[in-house]
Amino acid sequence: MKILFTGGGTGGHTFPLIAVIREIRRIYPKEDLQLFYIGPRDEWASFLIAKEEVEVRTVFAGKIRRYFTPISFLKNIVDIFFKIPLGILQAFFHIFFWAPDLIFSKGGYGSLPVVFSGWILQVPILLHESDKSPGLANRILGKFSREVFTSFAKTEYFSPEKIILVGNPIRRELLEGSIQEAEQMFEIKGGKPLILILGGSQGAQRINNVILEILPDLLVSFEIIHQTGENNFEQVKKEAKVMITKKLEQFYHPFPFLKENELTLAYKIADLIVGRAGAGTIFEIAALGKPSILIPLPEAAQDHQLKNAYVFARNGATLVIEEANFTPHFFLEKLKFLISHPKDLEQMQKRAKAFAKPQAAKIIAEYILRYLKA
């Protein structure tokens, strides 16, 4: 049994693939199972997927930029006439020799060459769409896919006959961990509500800027674990050191990026989570039943983060602050208000849990295996 995975290369594509891979191995732990991955050149994604005992290959991938500048025009020419065709040839070669029984795509521009080559070679293709509003790449990929798994009900653009609503695959390991272990790992001082701030990979600097501006005031009332983003960590650390006293410093725990075990424990101990509105973050928060504040990334294609956030907020599971309103003192007041109203937080927790679909990865894995055995 051979299954080929593909995705765009970001965390939003990589972690759901890992969740599905792990569930397939749990359900079908047999020696004849062979798992492969083809994606764009991304050392981080390739490393994480290879750790799951998956054979990894990379191909060239290009994207179409729908804004016009002289540079974007030149990049589009290079991508459309060189990178994408070359990626299709590379993917065709790998798929031809691997001869997978099925391709599972997490979507994104990085999976276009793989899905197109698989379709030419008549390999069945299943697609997962994380967001309420899919990007251009997934709208194209949906036409080549036999089924489309979705995270949100009434996902836009896809044929209703193809859609299977399952939620966004999350790693079940994130739901584990102990508070005692978390307190030891992060050296938590305690006595204050703990806020987990997830800057993410995109737009992290703007969240960091707001946090830094009010950091002394935040630390008077809260203890904070802050994922700053790899590129911003040193700068944030330096600025924070200048701004806060030694007494407050013990309540601030900045990290460039939280690895899986660290994120598991940070989630476990957090009283409230602040982050962007990618589907991965939303469905992890929901599965954990945590209250949250979401700040959608305004540059996200098709405003998908904004749409994701408001679907989640519709039943009171989260508070959405659009970035135009994400000012330091407005955010601080909202945070203090929420924490001072435990009944509101309790309602958030219940409604987040009601929204959750923690079995998404298992459902997809079972569907894939049934499909291959049919």
C-alpha cells in the first residue's frame, strides 16, 4: 500500500499532514505500508515530515501573484514558464517510479505540480482544504480531486458533491501533557493568569510590536509565554530587556518557536491564547477548549483568516480583533476584561469545545485506508 502526500510547505500544510500520517500508522501498522512526500523546497517542512519515516522528495514550485508590480510581473513569468513546468516534470518522474495508490494533498501552490502529474498518471487524488475560502491553488486542485475534505461547513467554490466536512487535522499529541511538567519546563512563577501569545510565521512582528509597547503593563497582571517567530526573537528579547524590570522579567517567557512538546505544554497551562486565525490554530484551540483572542492576518489570500475567525466567533467561542483595531491599549483592556469575567471565559471554553472536531485526522486516515481497500 503506497500513499503519497503533498502540500504547500508552510506549517498550515505540514502539521495536518503529519497528523494524518500518524493516524494512518496507528490504524494500519503493517510492513507493506509505504509513505512518500513531494513538496516545494523547504528544509523545515521536509525535516519534520522525514522524521515521521516518510520518504521525501522536493520539486520546483511557482505561484501566480495577482498584484502588479514590475518585480511581481517578472517573478510570474519565471514561475509560470520555468518553475511550474520543471516542477511538473520532476513530480511526474517521482510519481511514475513510486507508483503510489493514492495522493493526499493538503493543497497550496507547492502541491500543484504533484497533483497535476498524479492526475496525468491517473492516480486517485484526495484534497483537504483548511480554510473557509480556498486560495487559487486549491480551487484549481479541487477540479482534479475525487473528494475534498473541508474544515468549515459551506466552504466556498468547491462542488458540494465532492465535499466531506471533517474539520482540520490536528496532532492528538497536542492534547496531552501535564500542568506540573509545563510549570517546570517554562519555569512558571504562578499567581497570575497565564497568556500564550502565538506570533506565527507571518505578521508576527506586528503582534510583537503591540505586545512590546504594553509589556510592562501586561506583566503586572499576567504571566506570558510569547512565541515571537524565528526572525524576530533576538530583537524582541533585546527590546523586552530594556523595557521591563528584573521583578517583571520572571513573568515573561519569550521563544522563537515552540516545538511540538513545548507547544503541548504551553497549551496545557495557558488560561487564554492570543494568535492569528489560521485553521490550524483555530482547531487546536477548539480541541483544547481554551478561550482565545484572534487577530486575523489582513494579507491572507481571499481574507480567509478573517472568514475563519468570524465562523469560530459566531457561537461565542473567541473574541476577534481585526488588525486595524489591534492597538496596544485596546488590546490590554479587552484582555483584562475577559480575564476578570470568569463566566464569559467558561462560556468561551464550552463553545470552543462544541466547535471542535478533534477526530479529523483519524476520519481522513480511515477514509484513505477504506478507499484503498475497496
